Amino acid sequence: MQRRDESPFFGFFVSLAFAAAGRRCFAVAACLVSIGLLLKLFKPHATSSLDIVL
């Protein structure tokens, strides 16, 4: 299974579409899910050590 790094950004777009349609609860839920996915994808980058050779 291939990891989709752009999926949180599609979720933000969907939340904007829900907000434009007047579905505030769905917009907030989609935004929170997108933030969760973004944090999950960011964790490996934040916790990996840099391999710096001086």
C-alpha cells in the first residue's frame, strides 16, 4: 500500500467545500481529521535524526 502524503490537503479542501455548503459540523470534522493526518505524516520527519558529516 502506497502512502499518500497529499491526503491531508485534500481533506482541507473538502472541509472548505463543506463550509461553503453550510455544513459546519462536517467541515470541522474534516478539518480535524486532516490535522490529525498531517501530524501523523509529520512525526517521522520530526523524530528522525539528521545525518550530518562535518
